[in-house]
Amino acid sequence: MTEQEQRNYSAGRASSITRTTNETDITLAFGVDGTGKAEIETDVPFLNHMLDLFTKHGQFDLKVDAKGDVDIDDHHTVEDIGICLGQTLREALGDKKGIKRYASVFVPMDEALAQVVIDISNRPHFEYRAQYPSSQVGSFSTELVHEFLWKLALEARITLHVIVHYGQNTHHMIEAVFKALGRALDEATTIDPRVQGVPSTKGVL
């Protein structure tokens, strides 16, 4: 990512990161106060699609350039993108003053229904309730949804509950999760003018 591209993501609450390991090479820029602009280039096509949905429905700005050892499998790439997104989210939110903090969103996708509940708590916790009819969507392993979401919650230091209530098509069920994730995160990070300081009796998040 060029310096100009990084500056384009610097307005408002935003952050960028570069992470290079023996397994992946990732540059990611995330803007909380965006317009739904997604520029996603990874070696995992299904994840590209899900991140595009997440960005559009959350009204974020997200740019991802990622290469990984997908000749082995998609695990490291998906996991490390979750790590990078979580770290940039945490940095972009800063002291969290004025945010709503909580959100609960249901999203249907045809026959499927997913729910995402978020607390921007500075206490990382992840609960996941999902049973998919298929272990694969194309070449994508559905167990990687858990890996991505768990690393996102851990690195962003948020409490994240994801429940897929029902569904018959695995693609639809995962799509509902990512749409709900975007919408719930958008709501939880929204600035509420009534909130003085941080929304916690502790005085800090």
C-alpha cells in the first residue's frame, strides 16, 4: 500500500497495519467512519466475498492486500487477516469515548438467520453457535469462520457472540454472519452524543 493510499484511510477513526511472517504477508487499512468501500485482494476468494459484505453492511472502509501459504491451506491467511483487522479496529477506536458500545443484530439470508451480539468491552471473549450442513463452501473450510472471528475478537479486545439460528445452505448461513457482524459493529462503534466519556461506570474501557 502506498503512502497516499494509507492517507486516504487516515480520516476519522482509522488505522493500518503491515504483518509479515513466514506464512503470510498482509497489509490492511481499516476505517470505522467510512462509506462501504472495499478493496480486497487475498488468495482466498470466499473470504474476499465475506469481507466485501462485512464492509458494505458496516459502512466501513477496508483495504486488504494479502498473500499466504494457501498451497498448504487457507488457515494461516484467514487467521492472520482476522488478527490484523482486530488490531486495526482496536487502534482506530482509541479511547472509545462516546461510543454506544453494545449492539445486537439479526440478519436473514433467504432461509438462514444469524445473530451477532457485540460489547466493545476491552475484555476479549468469543461465543460461537453454528452448525453448518457442509464442511466446505467451494474450497473454503467452514471451520475457518471460527478462526477468523475468534482472532478478530481477541485482537480487538471485544466480547463477540455469534449465533446461527437456522439455515439449510452453508453459503447463506455464513453470509448472514458477516452481514450481521458488519451491522452490529457499525452500531456498537457509533458515536452517541448523549454519552459523556466512555459508556462504563468504571470510567474506562
